Amino acid sequence: MLIRNYQPGDEQGQAEIYNTAAGQLPKFKPASAEEIARRYRTADPDPTSKFYAVANGRIVGYAVFNPNGRISYPWCLPDAADARPPLLDAVLAGLRKRGCCEAWATYRADWSAILDFFRNHNFAQARELINYVTEVAQLPRTTVTPNFKLAPLSHADAASVWRLGEGLFQENPERLEQFYFSNPYFDPSCVYTLRLAGVEEPHGVAVAITNPNYADPTKIDAAMPCFRLGAIGTESERHKRVNGMFSCLFRTEVAGEILLSEAALRFARAGLVHAAAQAPSDRADLVSFYDRYFTRQGSFPILSRPIAKSN
């Protein structure tokens, strides 16, 4: 069996493998060669991040990785299960070569066989991503007191926001600034800060996205492993674009409530009925805050394992 990198035309074989291997899993959605080719052209063009198992001249399995450490399950045809371990080894070696120290994967919680494969290969659950929804009418309308001021995010705030996240971000401050100010999917005015009088560092920061072309949060599958655009800390991921998305960081819950109240006003002006959020389960401060104002819709697990350095 040969393990090789991507070659043009592999998309058709990849789609057939995925649809065959995953077809019986809950909430399965078939892939097409055209969809795969489009994703590779735009978001993931590097051929050395994609590995294919070939037997007797035929593609029988594949696995891919992203530069941030995310890997796919090694999808294989039913008669080529022995290709899974070498495909996993290939993506881990590819990440190691790039200096990545951790690999991680995410799939639906009810895809138990897929998650078990990772657990059996030294992956452990690191966290869940919890999805939330609420009615805009139920959100707080807290008045901004004189000692606080709402202000747009400035380019100079990126480093302060990064520090406020306390390790939540994969991006460095420069990439974070680029994400907020050069994002084709939302305007920088969607990001705002809360400041204490006379204090330079923001006391909190929030994202509130409104776009009628984006998904209604009540009509999407909240158990799907989709990172929501605007969810702070997911900047390096591929995103699901959701109308009425809110996310925030804060030094005190009072600050969080003021930031959420500002979002509620923006959502009401846009005529939205529902607001959405997403938070990692290992950030107790954020989970407690969203549990107070939102209803849990669903979640999906993140499994990870360290990658040993090359000798």
C-alpha cells in the first residue's frame, strides 16, 4: 500500500470514500467532488497536508490536517481498514514536521465509532464546544453607568484583547487584529469594547454579528462540529455563519452584562428574534455567563493528543 500526497483529480475518489464510509452515521451529509475541490482551492490548497492510501492503483483511504493541528479521521473503504493507522501516522508526521505540538479532532458526539478510534490512539477529550440560543426579547437591557464607556475596537486594542483571553486564542495579536479588521464576513463595527473611565486596557470586548443572509440559529443542527463565526477563540477555524451571533470576554460579569445588553439593542434594531452563542466547556467563567442568559442547544467534543518532537 502506498501513502502519497494529494494529486489533482483525487477529489472524486475522496468523495466516494467518505460517502461510503460515513453514509450510515447519524445526520450524515454526502460530499461531492466539486465541494471538495472548491474547499481545496480556497481554504486549504496545500497538497502536503493531504494524504491518500493507494492500493492496486486505486485510492482506498485519505486523511488531512490543518496547520492549527486539526486532523481528519482516516476515512477508508470497508475493505481497506488497515490503511487507517498509516494515514494517521502520516498526518501526525506532517504536523510534527511543521513544529506543531498537538493534534486534535472533532466530530459529532453520536459518531461514537469515529471518536473511539481517536481514543484508542491516545487522544483524550480536551473540551466541548457548547452552542447556545435565546430569544432577543429575553436578553438584559442594562444601562451603561457613567464609569463605563462603550467604544469601537481599535487596531491598538488587539494585544489587550489577546491578554484578556488568557490563553483562549490560537492566534497571535497581529493575526487577531487582521481577523477583526480584514474579515470579509463581518464589518469591524461588529466588534466593540467596554472601558472604565481613565483605564487604557478594555474591561471587556464583544462581537455581535447581524446579517440576514446568515443562518437562523434555531434552524441549524447544534450538534454538528461547526465553529460559529464570531465565537471568540475560534478565529483560526472554518466557520458557520450565524445571524445574531454574540461572543464576549470580560473582567467582571457586570461588564459582560453591559456588553450583552448592547448586543441585544443591535439585534433588536436588526429585527432579530433569536441570538446565538458558543463557548468552550473548559472556560467556566464563560460557560456560567452563557448558561445564565442563553439555553444550551447542543455540543460537540474536541479530542487531542500531544505530538512527540522529532529526534
